[in-house]
Amino acid sequence: MSRIVVSVALLAGCLLATVAMVLAPTSGLLLLSLGSPDPVAPPAPALEPTARAEELFDRLPLPATQRVRQVAEDHGVVPLGRGVAVSIVPPAVALFTGHMSLARGPVDHGLETIASLAGGRLHESLIALETGNAALVKSACLASFGFADGLPASERDERPPRGVPLRVEVRWCDDEGVHHVIDASCLIRDRRTDRGLPPLPFVWTGSRMGPVSEPDGKGGVRETQAFLLAMGRVAVANLDCDDALIASPLPAPADLLRWEVNTALAPPLDQPVALVLSRAVLPVELRLDLAGELTLAGGVLLDDGALAVRLATAFANPAPGTLHGVRVRCPSGLPREADIAARARILRAAAHVAVWCLPVFEPDGADPGPEPRPCALPLPLP
């Protein structure tokens, strides 16, 4: 009998040693000895190089329900023109007035746009801005932030946008004089999960000049260059849009009807609102090196297990109003295909530890920093 007990004990010890040898290389973290009170980090998520971004996005846990916050009345902004203002004291803010263009739906369309310039496609836009002056809108943002232009998401493949992350909030005053604010992303509802989205950063791309066709006055057409924000009139996009001033971090959905207005939180139809832009403060910051590997500050490589632990630490129990975004800085010259792979790794790791977050990719040097600087525009503009 004693021999049997010893044999069973030896067999159990061998099995434990084998499990430790298998898990240790994949987790990227040191496994603690048996009987330690400290928790063992979960093994790294399995690699799935062919998974689409939306498939990985759908594995994220259901986001927590959000609430509208009450705030004090805004002060310290100077009007630049109709419906456009900027802050004159830190922190930098660009503010655009408008009204709620949708309070539900749209029934026959997806919610493609968060905010459109006057004259835009209001049937699929949450907010109609008061101004139609595309040049003034971009100039107000440049005066406030000084960001370099980024790159829009690609409509041909899964490359996400590159640019400086922005916080985009919607503010309004109700009939009783109470001022409210909520992140614009929280006003989006996912029809597939029946949940609103958490606070998310959006991505400054700056729109761009591009080719357009126009009548030549002789019965034909001619090709010319135009500011595409003035043509498409999309100030803040919810779906991929090459023309938008500010892009969405959401992966492109296979079903364009996926997004709609979150009626539980949205202000009523025609409610006057202000769209407020400010620098995004994100709880996690990573880097991509020139080989496309995720690193910490100082160039320390981040394996999948350590990445999962870092995301769990930041997003498992976030404070109210925390932006669920991961800033990923990109060096100059890094191919954008690296962003696709990095986004897949981050989504896979987030799903593995059951937290909700999305990466945003910021080129090095795109943000000059929050230090005060002279405004580039005369105040006020007509």
C-alpha cells in the first residue's frame, strides 16, 4: 500500500511539473510556486492571425451601463464665428454648437456620423452642427491643439486610423437649467448586443485635400482639388470615412446597420447641444517599435501575458468617465499593417481578461503638447 501511495504522489508531482513547463513559455510571466497566496497570471491568449477585427471586437465583454453627468456651466471660451468657439485658458477646448438631429434609429440606416456640418447627411448623423464652414472648424481645432494631420481608416482593408486621440463630449442644458455632459460614444447603441458603448477616444485625422469632379462650364467636367471636409461634411465619424475631420476607433462592421442612437441617454430631438473636443487622457500607453512589436516606455518588449495583465489592471474596475482606450505610439516609417496586428493583439488580450478597451494609434510628433501658445486666428472672426 505504501508503494502505491508513493507512486501516486510521484505521478502527481510529474503532472504538475509538466503543466508548469507548458504554461510558463506562453504566459510570459514567472509562475509562482505551489501554495503561494499570490494569484498566477492567466496564460496568454491563443494566436489567431486570420481573425478579423470585428470578430475580436465581438469577444469583448458587454460594456457597463453609463450615466449622464451633471456639470457646471461652461466659461472661458471665445467665439470665432457662428457656432464655433475655443478656450482662452488651459485646458485647450474646441466647442461647436448644434442640435440633436436624431433621437432614435435611424430605422433604415446605421448611425454613420456623430456630427455633421450644416448641409450634411443629417438623416444618418446624431448631431447637426450650426456651422457649415469646414475651414473655420479645422482652424479652430488647430488653434486649440496644433495637431499634425493623421491618416483616415482604410475602406479597402482593416487599417485603423492614425492620429492624436481626442475626447468628444456632448453637453446640453435642460429645461430646468441643469447642465449635462456625456461622451459622444455613450450615445451609440450596439443593435447586436443591445448595449450602449463606454466612453471612447476618437482620432484626429484632419480631413485632407483630394480630387473632385466639377462642371467646367462647357458641358463637361474637370478634375480639381478640394478640402474633403467641405465636400463630405463629416466632422466626427462613427464609421470609416476618408473625408472626416475626426475618425472613429471602432472596427468597420460587416453590417452597416449595427449602430444606432442610444435612446436611454440621448437628449431629445432638436435639443440644442455643444460638441466639445479636448485632449484625451488614456490609462494605458504603449509603443510600437520599428519591427511592429508592442513595447513599454524604454523599449521593453511586452509579451501577450504581460499585456493582458496591464489591460486588466487599467480597465477591470475603471473610475466613472475613464476613456476605454489604449494609446499606441507609432514611429515614423512604420507600415500601417503593423497597426492591424497590434490591434488584434490588444483586442485578443482584452477579451482574454474580460475587459473592454480599444487601441488608438498616434504617430510620433503629431501632438506638440498642451503648453499654451498664441492663437493662430484673429479673435473674434466674423
